[in-house]
Amino acid sequence: MIDRVALKAIIMDAMEMNRVDPTKKIEEVRVRSGKRRVRPKQRDILEVDSDPLQDFCVADLNGTLSINGFPCKPISKVISSDFFFDGFTKEGNTSNGVGSAVTSGNVLAFPGVNTLGISMNRVDYAPGGVNPPHIHPRASETGVIIQGEVLVGFITTGNVYHSKVLKFGEMFVIPRGLAHFQMNVGKGKAMVITAFNSQLPGATILPLALFASNPPLPIKVLTKTFQVEEKIINDIKSKFIF
């Protein structure tokens, strides 16, 4: 376990290594195409999660000290079961309005993935079930169809829609932060296993964000955005009362 003084030193070193002075002169460099571009003399900076500085860091979900994540459980309290997760062995309950259920294997359910930059989900679908349009603000997503036929689609920032119906064994990828969905278009149940390059990718479900936020969005924002009367907005909002 790293003490606070050592931890502070590590953070300060990292900040120093990644600092770019905007007053530095820029230099021109020639790329292979023969064109010229400019860049700072210092190395280019890519913002990514820091590499682990130890073998593992099983999350202490009750810990109070946090630096962009969860603190480590003391090594003396780590046990083998911290590195194994059986949450995907049971089918999720799809008896709901959208006909789908997400079983999360992120750090909140599986503390062993803490600091490792990975997590997974199991998604079950009833016939016709949909995983509503949503975004993952902190991760790209890839997935494989385990059962059934699933329509997978996403929309780019240029409002271009990409989609395909996938069957058993076929994979998909969703770039980070793009709106996407999955829908069971087969005759029976469907199941998908997804993976993320984050221990806690987060999810903003777009219909809930717009119509079931707390506190709610101003009604005039929604009527103006969708160019409809207030009654229609209220009718939609009534579907999201839990």
C-alpha cells in the first residue's frame, strides 16, 4: 500500500511529465506525404489512464481516499475470490418495459478489475427487447452475440447511422461516446456479452436523461427541441414514472 506522501510524489511527477508549456516555440516537421505541420518541441500528449504501479488493486468500495477511482484493499485482506466473478451465470430479468436486462461486471460488482481498465456486461433480451439508445462516456465497447439475432447500431457525430443484424459468434464495436443501441430481432431470446476499456464506463440512457432526469429538464426545452406541444412531452414523461 502506497502511503500518502509517496502517492503525492507520484502524482506530482506525473503532472510534471505531462505538462506542456504553451509559450514554447513550435517547430515545423515534415511528414511522409511531404506536407508540413507544426507541433510543440515537447512530445505529443495522449490523455489515458495511468498504468498500474502494482500487480493488482482490488477495490475497497468503502474506502474514503479516492483519486479517479477506488482505493486499494490492503494486500493482507485480498483473497482469491476477489479475482473471480459469477454474475454472468444467471439470466437477467427481462420482464420490464424495454424487454432487456444488463448485468454489470464493472468495478462496483467485480472489485478485482479496479485500475485494470477493463470490465464486461451481460445483456439479456426478450423477443423484441431493446437496449435503449445510450452512450458510454468513458469507454469504447465491443461485444459478441452468444444467442439469438441482434440488430446493433450507432450514430456518428456527423449523424451517420451504422447498423447490422448479427448472429451467434459475430462481433461489433462501438466507438467511445457515440449513441448506440441493440435490439433482439430474432424469434427467441437473445444474449450478448460486451467488454469495455474502462473499469467503470458509465452509461447515459438517452430517453431517461431527457424525460426522467432529477430534477426534470424544463418543459420548454423539450417542447422547443422536439417541436411538439407540451401535452406530448407530458405523455412521454409519464412512461418513465417508476
